[in-house]
Amino acid sequence: MIVVYGEFTSTEFEAMVGGREAEQWYRRGAESGHIPAMVNLGALLANSGMVDEGERWMRRGAEAGDAGAMLNLSRLLRRQVATAGPRGGAGAEPKQPKQTWPDRRGS
């Protein structure tokens, strides 16, 4: 998912300024309650290997009613269940390939 910020999409923004600076700006927005920033921060963190914190931001965006955050969170949780291995054998989901998390779609 992509958000348009002025003339740049979130993906272009991250490539232009780098992941560290993008994280700082997303974090500032997320901490001030900006839901698209929560979604983007969650995706950026999860893609960077900081899955627990990424999940927390995805969850906050989902709880605020953002459909993109809900989708990202459901995928993350499903992947966590799948990679945890069988729980009681039958009915365990197969392991899924590593997936990157999209950011939020703009209008």
C-alpha cells in the first residue's frame, strides 16, 4: 500500500531519505496520533526485523479503524502462527514464505 505525501509516495520517500530518517518522521506522526504514520511505521519496523514493535503500531492503527493496518496485522499474526510450528499437530498451518508489509494506500 502506498501513501502520497506531497509529490512523493511513502515508498519513494523512504528510498529518498533512507529508512532511519523515514522511521523518525513516521514515529513523530504516529506518536501524535496520525493513523497513516502508524501504519507506515508498523510496516517499516516489521520489514526491518523489529516485528514486535511493528506489530504494536499495526495494532494501534487497526484499533483506530484503518483497514490497511487490519490487513497488515492479520498477515503478520498469520505468519507468526505459521512459523511457530505445529501446535498439537493436526490443523497447523503450513509455513509461509517471508513477506514484506506494504504501507498505507493513499487516496
